[in-house]
Amino acid sequence: MGLIRKQEEKFALKLLEWRYKQHDLPLPEKQKLQEHAARIVSEAHAIARERGGNVISILKDLMASRR
């Protein structure tokens, strides 16, 4: 896995943690949270390939739509 992908996953992980805290939900196990972040990043990359766009912006949009 490349450096940029790792950074994207770390960013997604931080967003997930923030969302859980924002809604006063207990954080799942670290491994499950990392897997969820990896899935979100993969989904963002697929969207970027189809429509174009910035992966980070797509990540933010995906997190906002998962309320």
C-alpha cells in the first residue's frame, strides 16, 4: 500500500472517530474501525475513477452522507 493511501486511511479513521464521538457512540474495536476506514477510502477511489474529483473531498462527502 502506498504512502498516500495510508494517509487517506488515517484521515478517514480520524473522521470516523470524530463522527462516533459527535454522536456519543462507543468506538468499535480499533481493527474494525480501520477496516471501515479502508472500505470508505476504496469507495472514494472508485467514485473518483468514475466521476473524477479529489479523493479527500469525496471522503468528506461520504462521511457527511452516512448520518
